[in-house]
Amino acid sequence: MSKKRGSFSGGLGFVFAAAGSAVGLGNLWRFPYYAAKYGGGTFIFIYIILALTFGFSLLTAEIAIGRKTKLSPILAYKKLCSKFSFLGYLATLVPTIIIPYYCVIGGWVTKYMCVYAQGLVAPAAQDNFFSDFISDPLSPIVFFLIFMLLSAVVIMLGVNKGIERLSKFLMPVLLVLTVGISIYTLTLPNAMEGVSYYLIPDFSKLSIWTFAAALGQLFFSMSIAMGIMVTYGSYTKDEVNLTKSVNQIEIFDTAVALLAGLMVVPAVYVFSGEEGLGASGPGLMFITLPKVFNEMPAGVIIGFLFFILVFFAAITSSISVMEAIVSSLMDKFKLTRIKSCLIVIGICLIMGIPSSLGNGIWSNVKILGMDFLTFFDFLSNSIIMPIVALCTCILIGWVIKPKTIADEVTRNGERFSRRALFDVMIKYIAPICLVFILISYTLAQFGIISL
């Protein structure tokens, strides 16, 4: 028996939920690394330009598709054009692959939050602390289960009482923590040298790979081509101003990414030097930064607040990924929210446990030379997501035409100020960019190029 489709209470609830999805681990552990590697202000300038063009266009398209159809991805694309029904399944496959290993990483974050809550800043800074933890056959799975079940409980509570209510609380707190830690970092001795390294353009590092890094970071950060924005768009009321909402989501996501750089880059630069900025992803989050917190005045407090911030970013993103699958199951098979959520928990267990053990007792098992977690990440992020976004551009740009989206955006008389830009991006520029992402990040995964 199907229930009435849930919805956000208004524009603010939608923006907080969508921003919560966009603001994730990528903002905190990859943006600072890329900014440091690719010329600071040069990378940031390119990133902002891409956010206002490429990001705006794809974000608008997916949210408008969701609101127009009032369906999750698995049926929304079919409603727009029956020949593109495959795209709904492909878009739903992305979060299905992502959620198990994302909950594993969320478990790592939960572990570190608990470690810093106990004041164990010195042990966490030891060289082998992280490797010993993730290679343990039991401990990472316990924290994986905790993080996954916390995400599932929010989903079970529903769109309004669960996702929206939590997002309205966590996102302002996340922003306050980000600003607060950034301000503290700027007070450290010689922090301005790190700020200069982060913000002042270094054109000697400008290359085609600067553009590739900024483009890929934006694409992966904004939850595009994951079915999430279509799902959240379907929960958005007709009277919400979509252009204004997209602008707010972009601003929130970009602001957190920039502030993440101000948190991380100066601190690492002060205590570890330029070479300390050579790590990204888990290496930066769970190895380099704990060493910095151990050296930093009030490091135990700042470290605890930082991992609370990271936990908030991870849990809001995890909830959005899980909701995209739950919504599709509810629409496609007319299941209740609870039953759909239980199915997703089953998927998480089947794929998440190998992703966790792949760093330990199953580390000898490789797929194309990658452990389970790395392979799932590569398959979803570097292969399927660009293909989904590319097919979406073809559908909108050449089949149903950009006017279909423009009509949805302006249905309440709102002005679509970047309509001409949207048309050109969706039809011509975005497809080229997506092919570039697909090729460059695939080559990078196999070590042919470096990103």
C-alpha cells in the first residue's frame, strides 16, 4: 500500500536538505588538497566560475526534472521520455553503489569523533593508528553499522520529520563550526603564510589539469547525477522559486568548501609545511590532520569540534544518498518507507562489509587492481555518474528541449535570468566537460595521469 508522497515544508527546508547533500566529505578532504596543489586562488577562481555555469545548469536541470514529474529518478526519466527510461535505472544504480562504502567511511569519521571525545589526541596522531583501525576485522564494521543505522533511522522518520528537520538543525550548526574553526586557525602563529599559499594565485601551476581537478571536484561535490537532486526536487512544492534555491545551494556548498580550505590549509602549512598538503582523502583527514591537532594549541578541543563537523557533513550526505534509493523503491514497487529502508540496509550490509574488510583481512582481493571500496568509488563516481549526467544533457538539450526545464523553472512567473547560459551549457558545453571528466578521472585511477 503506497502512501501520499512526502514533501518539504517550503523553500528553506529544501535548500537545507539539498545543501546537506552537497556538503560532504569531498568539500572537507579533497577541495583543500586540490586548491593547494593547483595554485590556490587560480584553482578557486576556476572552481567558482564552473559553479556559476556548469554546476548551476546541471543542478537546475535535475531539480526541475524532479519537481515537474513528482517522481523519483527510476520513473521520472521515463515520464519525460520513454526511450530514456534506462537513465532512471542507471541514476538509481549510482546511490546503490555509493551508500555501502560511504557508510564505511562514515564509520571511520564516527570512530575519530569518539576518539577525540575521549581526549585521545596523542594516540590518534600515531603513524599506525588509522591503518591499525581500518585493518581490524571487527571495529570498523561496528562503527559502519552505527553510522548506517543512524542514517536509516532518519530516513524512516520521513521527508519532513526526518530529513528536513535534521537538515534544518545540522546545516546551520555545521556552518557555525566551519566559521569558528576557520577563525581559530587564522589566529595560529604564521597562519597568514598558509592563507597566502591557499588564496594567492600561482599561475605556474595553471594547466589543463587544474581545470580537470576543479571540474571533477565540483561535479562530485554537488550531488549531481546521483538521483538525489531529482528526488529532492520531487519533494519540492510548486511555489518554491527554483532559481533562487539553486543559487542558495551553490553558495552554501562553495562557501563550505572555501572555508574548509581556510580550516585545513593554514593549519597543515604551519605544523607540517608544504609537504603536509600532499595528502588528500583519508590520508589528509585521518593521518595528517590528527598530527596537526596533536601539535596545535587546544588541539583536543579543535579536533573534537572538527570531527563533529565532519560527522555532520557525512551524515547529511549519507541520508540524501539513502533517500534516493528508498524513494525509487517506494515509487517503483509501491513499498512502504520502512520496507524500502530495510532493503537498503540489506544492500549496505552485502556491499559495505566487503568494502570494510577490503582494507584488512580481504586486502588481497582486488578488482582491476583496486580494493572493494576503491573499486565501488571508481565505478560510481568516475564512470556511471558522468554517463548519467551526459545522457541527461542529451535528453534535455536535444530530445525534450531546454524549454521544458525553463517552463518548469518559470511556472510561477519567476525570472530565469541565466536561461541563455543554461541552454548553451546543457546542449554543448556540459556534454564536452562530462566526457572530459569521464576520460581524465578514468586515466587518473589507473595512474596514467595524476590528479
